[in-house]
Amino acid sequence: MRLAVSILLSAGLALAAQGQAAQGLRPLGTSVPKGDFTPKVTRYELFISDTTVNYTGKERKAFAVNGSIPMPTLEFTEGDTALIIVHNVMEREETSLHWHGLILPNEYDGVPYLTTAPIRAGETQVYKFPLVQHGTYWYHSHTGTQEQNGMYGALIIHKRSVAPMPEHVVVLSEWTDMKPNEVHRRLHAANDWSAIKKHRIRPGSVQSYSDAIKAGALGTKLKNEWKRMNAMDVSDVYYDAFLANGVREDEVPQLKAGDRVRVRIINGSASTYFWISYASGKMDVVASDGADVEPVPVDRFIMGIAETYDVIVTIPADSTAYELLATAEDRTRSASVWLGNGIKQLAAPLQPLKYFEGMKMMNGMMKMNGDLDDMGMNMSLQQMDMNVVMYPEITGPEKKSKQKAMEHGEHMDHGSMYNSNSLSDIVTLNYSMLRSPTSTALPPGPVTELRFELTGNMDHYVWAINNKTVSETDKILIHKGENVRVILYNNSMMRHPMHLHGHFFRVVNGQGDHAPLKNVLDIMPMETDTIEFLGTEEGDWFFHCHILYHMMSGMGRVFSYADAPAKPELPLPKHAWRTFLSEDKEWHFMGMSDFANNGIDGEAMLMSKRWTLEGEWRLGYTEMHGQEVETHFGRYLGKMQWWFINAGIDWRTRTHGEGPEENLFSQGNTKDSRSVGHIGFRWTLPMLVKLDARIDTDGRLRAQLMREDMPLTPHLRLDAMVNSDYEYMGALRYVFDKTWAFRTHYDSDMGFGVGVTLTY
């Protein structure tokens, strides 16, 4: 019954949309092809199921569509109608499908509880809509972390009546054996197991003190921590494999010498940027995010998460397979596509990043309050890549880089220092090089201007816009027929691929009326970029960072058209809105406990974006060693969350055999016996030292300094503590894996101990 009703409803909405298109109310940058043709309906049936995969020698749970990872490639022709029937045959999980980059009725956009009802286990959902555009797109789940576990696939809309040429679709992705929900939880706990895993492939990834000494960068490391920054990294997650069309090496043997091949590349990953290069020289970039651009010959380009690029390459010789190489931005691993058949011609591999050069650069750009300072460079459009200092292929020895800049007739000012095209013969694509072949000028009309500052921190993994997550703000009201201009400034240390559902936007890049159209904008640290779009739709549309774990951590907004009609498929709009926001409000748990010969000590935390409930314990086996339990409940303040205002209880008992002592504040020392409540604050000082100050219900003051998890080597960590009760502690912990570590410590109360640490 539901299926029949859905088909009738879908057909009616599709006809309404087609009527709208006929009146010329089409979104900017889309078209219905002209000429005599009979539109047809292209139908697909998709069955979503649980499955298992083995990319590393271990069986792991995943999601498949029609038994395939990636999901099947859906191919259509511009001007036709898509009919896609989706069956959720999973036993327990609900799911969704978002048609990324497509202009379609709002109720089919596929964001559960915002635009579309979720597809519950055992149910079927029908999508039917006209195809008013052409290009390279993709589709993926918008439910939880399902996209990370296999639910992504290509969606190609071909131009009508064009000369045929060889094509190949490449869907890039990544795989982790760790459950994605576990990845997300550990990111919120500031766990650096991913960096340790990367270190085994690319030494230096952890940037420990021993790494710094070996690299002659101890001063750089000290300044980094003085400014309260963690280790430099370009990606958050360790991945066991990078894939092209579901395999590490994809092959296209049917190509032959002289073929010009259109390669449609889709970054379907959850959180990985990819560098793209080709073994046989330059690639002509001819489309981005599905929209045509005037051909741009380049040696390489970086793909933000969710971006698509069409490139045309040439196969120079027979009996040779040329490598199209996709290298993860952290350069730990890569995936290959072999174009042609025969002897394999390798693309030049990317060398390891020079992390301490990147750290030195960030030290110069980071203010003590956590803000970034571009020093007047007015960075935009990927033209100045601050990470270029880490690229050995661009910035080799300093004299060579300066000489190259001189050859280009430039001085080594801040701009040319970070412009890879000024420093090297390697031509790297940036957004200023993209130009639409047709006018994309907005029509005259009212303009709504919005300013978004992208903010975030790695300590608690909170990513926000204007320091507010999507659940901490209201929808942004816009009106049909108005022009919307969004000015984005990235005041965080991470790149963010910002995606707008249901619209193309103009990237204001100096090309005037021929500014390129995109639906994803990769905005680098310290950049300010401007995008514009015409309000042509209705309903609510999600605007968010497409790094999966950033989106789930709050970096998004909802554009809402005024006077939008009610959604029959979401009959309880307030409940649906609360459910949509619940992902952003999720609480995460972490715990760690040390089991030693002199006692058990540990901590546990239950935390949301702003609030945390903590518990600490030190439990000795004898009365002399005693027992101690503390709790803290409080809120983190500030963009960097360096302040934690809290209240809690503090209980301990111990038989020490000594008389009463005074603490640092000349008050009676209660380190042997106390049962009090307290209020106070914790503040992160330079060198990542935490100052904990409090007053208890007996009027006693207590202050403590603590530094945890100082990386002496990639696996060896130092913890140290001293407080105003003259208690002190020092510990060394050697990390074996994400769960277990060996630990030895000396505690002024409990003495010397040796044991193992369990981390969850």
C-alpha cells in the first residue's frame, strides 16, 4: 500500500516540477535540452542490505546496494525522468539516499527528518523526478555513518546528442576496519591512535618530541605546544585502504593508443582529500561538480570530499597502461586506475609530508587566543596553500624555491611563498582557474548577504559556524526570487568542503559573469571565499561540511524558504526537526583505567558538544593507600573550549599516620580525609598544562597543575601532576594499540606502581 501511494505521490510531484521547468523557473545553471526528442523514464530498483567485506584480511560489517560496494552506477540522459525504487531489506536499521548535486523537488533530497522520511527496515521509498541537468554526480546515505561503510555510488547524467567518446567513472573512497561510530567517538575524546597508526607507514606523523629532535625542530615543537596546539595533521582518521571503484587498483584495459578518454572522478570518501595525477602528463579539467568549465590543462589537483571533476586524458601508446593516481592528502596510501593495457607506466608518487615545516608555518599563523592571522594576505580560492611548505615536490631546498620564484619575476613575499604555481613547474589547479563557458550572472533583484566564520577545535572535536553548531541556531530564512550571497571565512586549522543541497552556486573568482558553478566549495584555513545563488526552490535545504565527522559534530546550517508548504511525508514537523538535530546533540562516552600492583586509578567522561560529566578514581588496595573519588559536571566555554566551569563532589579516606598539615594556602590539609562539594574552573595554559582551581563547601582552596599525554616518542607518553596539597604524580605510558598500554608511575600517596592501562 505504501509503495502504491508513494508512486502516485511521486508522479504528481514530478509532473508539478516539470510544469515549473516549462515556465522557466529552473535553478541557475541547469537546462532542459532543446530539440526534438521523446523523454523517457529510466528506472532502477535498489536493494539496501547488510553485508560483510574483507579489505585487510578481517571480516567487517558493511552496507551494500544490489550486493555492490560502491553502489551501482546510475546512468541517465538529460531531459528524461528518473524513477528510482529503493528497498530497505535490512533487518533493523533505517536508511536514506541523498542525490548529491541534483536539482530536484525538496521532498526527494534524502536528508532524513529534514526533507524526506527515513526508509525504515522492510520499507520501500520511490523517487521520481525530471533530470534538468547533465554531469557527474553521486548518491549516498545521509543516515549516521552509513556512507563510511559502503553506501556511496556514482550518478551520471549524459548530455543528449553529443559525439561519443570513451568514458570511465571512478569513485574514490576509503575503508577503516574500525567501526565508524567508534572512529567518531574517539575523535571526540582527542584520542591520537590514528596518528600512531599513520606513523607506522609515514614516520613523523605523531610529531613526538623524539621526532622533533631527529628533525632538528625541537624549538618548533615547543612553540607549537606553547600556543596550545596539538600535533600538525592534514586528516583526522587513519584508513586501512583507499579504493577506486571498490578496489585498490582499478583497470580499464580496453583503451588504446590515441584514445582521448573522459574520466569522471568522484570523491565519495567520508573524510579524505585526494591528490589526482596522471602518468602521461597533463589532464584537461572540463567539468567540476557536474557543471562544465572551459578546459584547464593541469598536472594535478586536489579533490575535496564530495567534489567531482571530469578530466580528459590521452592514451599515448599501445601495450602500456598509464596510471591515474589518487593519493590521500596525508600521503599514507593511494589508489590507482590503470588506463590501457600492457606495461604499467607509474605516475610519480608523492613523498612524505614535511610535518615540522607545516608546524612551523602554523606557529607563525596562530595567535595565542586560537584565532588565525593571515597577515594581510587575503587568501582565497586555493591560490595560496599554506600546506605547500610540507610538499617536497614543490618546496625543496629553500634556495631552489626562491630561485624558481625569481624566474617567474616574483619576490618571495607571503603570497608567492605559498603559491605552488609560483614555486614549481608543476601546474596545480585552483578555483581561480575555473571559468564557465556560459554566463552565470545572477538576475537583478534583492540580495541577502550572510557571513559565516568556520570554527572548531580538535580537543573536543566541535566544528561550528560562527561558533554555533546546527542545533544551536535557527533555520536561515530566505525568499524565492532573491539572490543569496554567502561570505565564508575559515578560522580553523582544517579544510572544510562546504556543500549546499539542491542548488548550484557561483564561486566568485574573478571571472565576472563566467564564474564557475559548483555545489561543493573546499575552503582552506585562513581563506575568505564568496559564493552566490538564486533562490529558486522551496522547503529546507542543508548546507554543511561534507567531512562526515565534521557534519555530525555540528558544522552546518539549514536554509529555509519562506512560505514553504507542509511535507505530507513528515506529518509531525516539530518531532522531525528535533530528530534531525539529535545527531548534533549526541553524547559520547570514553573511559580509561590503570590496573597496577598498588591500586586502580582511572577516569570516565560522558560529553556532548559543550557539557561534560566526569568521574575520577584512585583506589588503593590498603588503608594506607586509601581511596579517592571525584566528579565534575560542567560546561566548556569559548571557541577553543580552553575554559571548563564545573561543580562536583570530592571524597577520600586514607590512613597515613601523620599529623595534620597545611596546604599551599595555609589552610588545613585534608588530603587524608574529606567529603565535600566544590565549584571551580579548569583552564588550558600554554604547553597544554591544565590549571584546575576550586573552592569546596568547607571554604578550602585547592589548585592543581597537570599535563597529560605528552608524546615523548610516538608510543611513549608522559603524565605529570602537582597540587596545592603537596601531592604529586609522574607516569610513563607505552601505547600498544587503541585499547592497551603498559604504565609505570609514582604517586605521592600510593607510591610506585606498575600495570596495564585499558582505554575505551
